[in-house]
Amino acid sequence: MTSEVEEKLTLLPDNPGVYLMKDSQDRIIYVGKAVNLKNRVRSYFQASRNHSVKVLSMVARIEDLEYIVTASEMEALILECNLIKKHRPKYNISLKDDKSFPYIKVTVNEKFPMVAVTRRVVKDGAKYFGPYTNAGAVYETIKLLKRLFPLRSCRSLENARPCLQHHIKRCLAPCTGEVEVNIYNEMIKAVCLFLEGRSDAVVKELRRKMSEAAEKMEFEQAARLRDQLMAVEAVIEKQNIVTGAGDQDVIGLARSAAGSCVQVFFVRSGKMVGRDYYMISGGEDEDEAEVVAAFIKQYYSRATFIPREILLPVNLMEGDLLEKWLSELKVGRVMFEFPRRGVKKDLVTMAVDNAAMVLREAAVRLETDVERMDGAVRDLAEYLGLAKPPDRIECFDISHIQGAETVASMVVFESGRPQKDSYRRYKLKTVEGKPDDFKSMQEVVSRRYRDKTGVLPDLIVIDGGKGQLSSALAAIRGAGVNEVPVVGLAKEFEHIFREGISEPLILPRNSQALYLMQRIRDEAHRSAVGYHRKLRTRRNMLSVLDHVPGIGVKRRKALWDYFGSLAKIKAAQMDELAAVPGMNKNVAEAVYEFFRGGEK
């Protein structure tokens, strides 16, 4: 324990609040909340306590700590959720890849709303449904909605004539004034009810409107509503009634050597309307109640819908506090229940069983993958005549367009699997504007191996034939790396060239060793091309935005940091542009009009 930590431990208050543990690099490695900061934080450093392996490992890395005093435990809970989501600390239980979950967005803030898929939730007045772990299921849902409801799919609302979608009765053509705003928005209400799982309400409303249209002798409108009604009823038939009524989420937790998995069943108006599963990391040494509580905090802090009742597989120590927090988020009563018998107990058991099934399938896939990869690495060592299987393989590739924006990538595979944390990308300096792959390869391997304090690989792969291999070898051996074997993989026939051997090695076409080499080469190519495109896009974006009135260096950078690509800036709505730090309404309007000035 450092002197700074010891001093701060003596100054800890008795108030509720949030504490942040930091390592020697000043990175936040754990965020926690406490009713009493003094008692809770000091407990980590008491040797007499029976700490778990994870806590012991974390405490050994703590070099500094901070704390934030709050007015209540509820405020501490909210702040803890926000900080975990922002910093993603190493030792907190967390949902894997939760940042990339897709949502379904209904742009109810527009005159004629659209339905689309997004991975970013912003406060723009639109309605968001999700998150969903299965992107394929999201797109299937969008496809189903467009079959059930004639929604617009074009971005422009000022077209000269209806498109093909209108002629095949898949769109009401609001862009040409074929439908009134109130009629279209009534349909959007039905879409939102459908996405909330309230199919019965959709059927009831469609049947009422169909009768009204028929009474008014608006037979074309009545026929359209009849078709929608039949389609929705066909979907409802596939949903099973599982409870009497009401909205519920059913949570099941399973744990094994493969990890931890939470399965969530969505019950809306008494019907099972869907399910999702979430893999959990960092909960190996925690009890089930702590894992479930951590999941609830992270999942519902970004959920777009919170049901009235949540069925749990275990009782939670802080259940009352979490109920109160969720009730405030929902602006309505939310209750936890730990059922011990009956239909609700069966639902929780089914959720647990499904979570266990996910883990079993993951374990089988992992075991099969390990066997296949280990076999591929062993075979590769045998074909190349290596003394031992190469545990760490590094592969290099070059990407450019006629010498412009020349970049290189280095990908790393360990035990036959990619280690993305070890990937490196290089913006090359000596060959800019002059397409010379040989010199480019020399530069990148020289930069990689001139520092011998790092971990050296067991095999180096150069993407290219004899020429690239010779250039790379000169730089690698010149840097004093003499013991590591280096090979080149030619693109055309996938021949392998080795040092000091003129004839190429041809691996069997169906060998796992060849598949491994192809995967390594393709990953290096993907990484290099992706980096090249990013630089090129940034350069193009900067030059395009230079023509927009009111956009200077700071706002240009702010737009890039917020959206990440020119395509997203072009597609952004006015309020999204105005929400970017440093922007205002007038400049946002200038950007919006600049990219849409030609739309008629």
C-alpha cells in the first residue's frame, strides 16, 4: 500500500458515496459504491478478511484511490452505474461488448417517422427499442415490420413520384403526399405497440379502424387495414401465453468453466415475445446475487423499457434499493420477485436452463476450436521444420493507393488465435507518395524489432513473395533478431517462401495449417486496409468540411470524434449535429443543408 493510499484511508468520511481504485498507470480498475465510505473502502486493506482471489489481485495493483461523496445511497448507485459504463474497469463485473448492442429506432420526432437500426442512443426525441444481442434478429424484425406495415424507407420526403415500394403496396408514399400525416402516425403507434410486445392492443386498434373505414365506405383503407390485421394475427399465433397478464422480465443465471451467462425472457401482456442472453465477465469469484445485481445495474441503466415485474433466480441483498432506482427510471412501480413455486418459478427455471445451454454450447465450441487450432499450429511447425510449435506468430501487411496514405499492420496470433490487444498499426514515413512495398516492409519491421525489450515471436510472417521476404529479412536480421524464423506468404498461389530456400513450400489444400496461414494473412490485410481507409476517410472528410461555413479546426475535429465517419455525418439529423460539443443550431443547420442541398 502506498503512502498516498494510507493517507486517504485516514481521511475517508462516514458518508455514502462512490470510490474509484487506480493502478500505477492512473487507470481506474474498480468502481464501487458504499453506504459508509470509511468502512467499505478500509475493508479491502484488512489482511484478516477472507478476500477472494479477484479482490487480492485488485488490491495488489491499487496505487491510488478517489472517492465522491453523495447525498444518499440512491445517488451513489446511479453514479456507480454511470462510472462503470464510462470507464469499464477491469475488476468490475461487466457485460461483454455491451457498447455494440443494436437498437431499433423509430423516429417519432419526424413528420413521417422511419424505422431503422442504430447502435447509438441519443436524446433526440425518437423512440428506441432494445438493446438486442442478436443483430440478425434485429434485421429480421425490421423485415417483418415492413411486411406488416407499409413504412417509408427513403430518407427524402420530396420526391417527384412514388417509388417501386409504393406500387407493390410496401409504402404509403408520404414523400409525394399520398398519405395524410394523422393516418401515417396512427400506423406508427401500432408499430411501437408491436415492438413493445403489445400485439393484442395492435389487433384491437386495427380491427376498430377497419370497421370505421368500412362504415365510412373507405373500402381501400379498410382493405389495407384488413391485410395488416391478418398479418399481425398470424404472428400472434406463434406467441405462447405463459402468464395471466402483465409485463415481466425473467432472469436466469448459469455459471461454468466457460464463464457466466444471463438469459432474459421478455413477457409482454402475458405472452413470451422474445429472449436474449448476455455473457458476463469478471464474476468468477462473486456469488450469484452479486452477479445478478451487477447485471441489473448495467442492463437496465440503458434499457429502453423496464417492466413492472422482474423475476429473479436469487434474492438480492440490495433488492429494495434497486427496486427504488428502477421505479425512478420507469416513473412507475417496479418489483422484484424470487418465485419458489408455480408458473413464475417454472419461467425462472426455464431461463436458467437456457442460460446453461448457452454455456454448454460455448464450451463445446471452445473445446473444438482449441483442438483445431492446436492441431493447426503443430502441423505448421512440422511443415516448416520448426523445432517447436510457434506459440506467438506476428504477421505484417502493407496498404496504400499509389503510394498515398501508406500504412502497415502487425497482427498477433497466440496458440492459433488472434490477440487483438497486441495488434499494431503504423503510418509509414519514408515512402509517402512513392509506392514501394519493399521499403515499406523494411521500415515497419525495423520499427517493430529495433526495441529488443519486448516479447519476440516464435514465427514472423510477411505478406508477400520473395521480394518482400528478402527486404524484411535484411531489416530483421540487421536489427539483431537472428533466431526467429521468417517466412513469406505469396498471395496468388499461397506458396510459402523460407529463408535460404529457393523453392516454395506448398501446403496441402485442405490442411489446417494452410487455413491458419490464410486466416493470419487475411487478418493482417483486413487490419491494414481498415487503417488505410480510416486515414483516407478522415482526409476526405476534412477537405469536404472545409467548405462548410462556420466549420473550423475545432468543430471539424469534434464532428469526427462524435460520429467517426463522413457517412454518419451526412446521415445525421439536425438535432444530432447540434448536440456535438462546440456546435450550435446555426452551424448544425449549415452542415445539414450542405449535405442535403442537392436533394429534391
